[in-house]
Amino acid sequence: MNIMVVGGGGREHAIIKKLKENKRVKNLYALPGNGGIAHDATCINIEATDLDAVVSFAVGNDVDYAVVAPDNPLVMGLVDRLEEAGIPCFGPNRAAAAIEGSKVFAKNLMKKYGIPTADFRVFDQLQQALEYVEQVPMPVVIKADGLAYGKGVTVAGTLEEAQGALRALMETRVFGESGAQVIVEECLTGPEVSVLAFTDGETVVPMISSMDHKRVGDGDTGPNTGGMGAIAPNPFYTPEIAQQCMDTIFRPTVQAMAEEGRPFRGCLYFGLMLTPDGPRVIEYNCRFGDPEAQVVLSLLESDLLTVMRAVTDGKLAKTPVRFSKKSAACVVMAASGYPGKYVSGEVIDLPAPVAEHVFAAGVRLGEGASLVTSGGRVLGVCAVADTLRAAVATAYERAQEIHFDSAYMRTDIGARAVAALEAEQ
Ligand code: AMP
Ligand code: GLY
């Protein structure tokens, strides 16, 4: 089979490594992939958002199956275009991807179907939004409706901050049309959990739970990033909470999307907060999380291609999806300065024995097949072990063996989860 994976980050590298385990895979293409992915797939220099070029590559190269991993091409309708060209895909079509593409759509869906989430109001007029936040308690959360590179959310501690965020989104339009509508919502508290779930539009199979580390600095300080590390499973997500989420969030969401005529097929990401009043949805994503995919797929024991095909074919109910009982950790090595300005083009010293545990993100090929940094998040260094403590320790040991000049990583990935686990014992 010829398989094409659209995207070029650490998440796509994790997907590709897993797909490669299937012996039926003959050619594996990554569009555009990256310098590290080039070790495991044939990278084709086509951007994920260049829909015409992606479709014509797929048709011209007899691609049998496509996996569309990033949010942008999904929201733009790449899956619809590929399916029109006769190529089966893993990933939601445009109508279903709206669950991430429009936060207003997602919030209204939850309201209509009684799915627990933060209370909210929607605004399309700046003045009304500015006046509204004068009346609400702080902190308050301001969200852009549309995609914003993961940066469209502000948790505002003061009125000035809230109004500043509203002006930036609605007046300055820092994220363009994504700020045409904004959501002002109640600020919730509690541990955050990411649950990725396979769904074929009817059956929903949650994967092992995980925890992202979104802030750039130790102790969850500094600005939000795409994610500085992840662990799985998430110790705050007990079997009782999992059952509650299945009954009040996962199944109702999948049914709601079907009832709306937008059946969701692919990986549906539930960003949850475990509040004192029970689990609440913070956000939906229409795809695997990054870096959650790196830890979750490291623990997947079933064949990924088989599960993905079952999702596409509506046969998930009959397909076993098994996870290891072990724990996984992923530490992101970034270029220092990220998520602000950072340097690129530094040579990466990545010894072969650790390379097999590394998922490449901001990496390109340099001279003589050397690896060179080309993005903010450069590498995700992973480990699987019997305990979470051991997985975290091994991931950090591996990271110590990797070098590039401006390398930066958090030193406390998994620390809170390990402490919570060990406090229980
Ligand atoms: P998002 O871009 O939707 O993932 O949001 C980024 C982060 O903002 C989340 O991971 C939470 O930490 C935080 N956040 C979003 N919504 C809320 C909320 N209603 N209450 C508290 N924190 C929130
Ligand atoms: N790690 C969060 C995300 O992928 O959106």
C-alpha cells in the first residue's frame, strides 16, 4: 500500500513510525515531513495547506490511503477534496472539523446537547464585549472563534488584560478573521487532561489519557506554547472519571455531531478540566494533539493502520484497540527564545541510539545529511517504562545526550503527575 501522511511535526513523525510497523505499507510519503521524518518516510516538499498540490500528488502517486494530521488542512476541507478524488482518508471532513475550526460552533453544540463546559457568551461587537467584561468576576477567559496557532486564548487576571485581549482580537485582528467573533467564558480550575479518541461517527474509543505541559517555563510559568512535553497515562484521570467522561462528554459529543449531520471520523481530542463540579470540556481539537500523540501512540499496542482503516470504514466497534499498561513521557527540546524569537540553522548532534526514541519537529536536513534546527520546538525525546517516574527519568537522560547550541527544555515534565501518583501510595 502507498500511504501519505500530511503534516510535518513531531506528531506526524510519531504517526509515521507507528504506521511503518505494518508490513503492508510499501511507500510512505510525508507532505512536507521534515529532516528527521526523512529517516522514516519519503518527504515531499508540498505544504499541508496547499490543497491542490496535495490532491494532485496523491492522485499522481497512487496513494491508497491518506492521514491528514494538522488542524489547518482539515478545517480547510482537505479530506473532502481527497475523498472526491477517490482517496480514503483518516481525518474529519470540513463540516466535522468545525468542532475545532469554530469555537463558537463547539460551544453552541455543547450548550444545545447539555455537554458540560464553562459558561460563556459570544460577541461580534467589540464595544459590547468590552462592557460585558466590566461586569464579570476576574479571572475571565477570552477566546478567538477561529484557529490561532494555539495562541487565541487569554486567561485574563485583570479587567485591563481582558479588554486588551478583546481589542487585540477584534480591533487589531492579530489573528485576522479568527477574531471576528470572540467567546468570553468563565474561568475554571482543576487538573487538565487530554483524551484523544478514535471515532467512526458512531462508536467512540478513547485512547489512554495524557497530560500536556503548555507553558514554556518550569512550574507552569511564562507564555503558552504548542506544548513543552507530555506524559501518559494522566494520574488525575481515574477510572471513575473516565466513565463519567464517556457518559457525559465522549458519547454525547459523537452523537451530537451525527445528529447535526456532521458525523466525525478520525481522532477527536477532548481537552478536559477536572473541576470540583466534575469534568468540563475546555476545547475540542479535530486531530491528534502534539505532543500528546508522541506519548499516546508510544503506548498503542494495536496496529495503527488497522485502527485507522476501521475508523474510515465505520467498523470501529469490531476492532480491538489495545494500550500497554506502561507509562510514557516526552520532553520537548526547543530553541531558546521559543515561543518568541529564536535562532534556527543550528547543527543537531543526535547519537543514533537515542535517535530512535526521538520525534523530529523543527528539523531540516543540512549539508551531508546532517540535521539542523528549523523551528521553535525542535525535538520530542520519549521514553516508555514500567513507571511514570522511570519514563520521565529516561526521557531526560536521553535528552542529555542530544546537543544543539540554543537547546532549551523544561526540567519538570511529569513532575506534578509523579508527585500525585506517589502521594497516593
Ligand atoms: P486552548 O487553546 O483552548 O487549548 O486553551 C489554552 C489553555 O487555556 C488551556 O489549556 C487552559 O489551560 C486554558 N483555558 C482555556 N479555557 C479555560 C477556562 N474556561 N478556564 C480556565 N482555563 C482555561
Ligand atoms: N497539545 C495541544 C494541541 O495539540 O492542541
